[in-house]
Amino acid sequence: MRSIEARFKKCQEKNPSYGNYICLMQGVYRQGFTRRTIYNAFKKFIPSDDYLEEEMPQLISQLEVHTKRSEDDISGQKNDQEGALNNKHDPDIKDRK
């Protein structure tokens, strides 16, 4: 939760006009957090008078959408790992056959 908290606070400091929900959304954006982690952060950072109780599941679901990494992020990370293992990205290493 610390990483969400740090991102949340950073968003608040940089953008004082943003609401708590927007800063929380920035905090979870493409970070791959679980629903439980998002729920706990929501309860911690969003005042209960900012939303109706029946709206909470939908608000949490929207945060879940934003925390998911895109396929490009995932495949790019995999390619970077494979490249590092094969030394493909190191310009000092010539192609070895």
C-alpha cells in the first residue's frame, strides 16, 4: 500500500485541485494492484461522504480497470527480459553464432 500512498500523495502535491479519487486513480494506474489492495486504499484515502455506499463497487471496479497493465507493457517487459538474457540489447556485444 505504500507505493499507492506515495503516488497518491505525489499527485495531491503536484495537483492540489484534483480530487482524492482522481489522485487514487493516478496512484494505481498500470501498477497491477489486486482488488483487495485497491479496496483498502479506497477506504483509506476517499472520505465516505464523497460517494454513496451503493456507488463504491463501481468506483472500485473502475480503479481495477486502470491498474491493469496493457498487453504492450506486459509483452514489452517479456521482450526486455528475453533480450537481456540473450544480450540482444547490449551494443558492445556482437552477434554470436
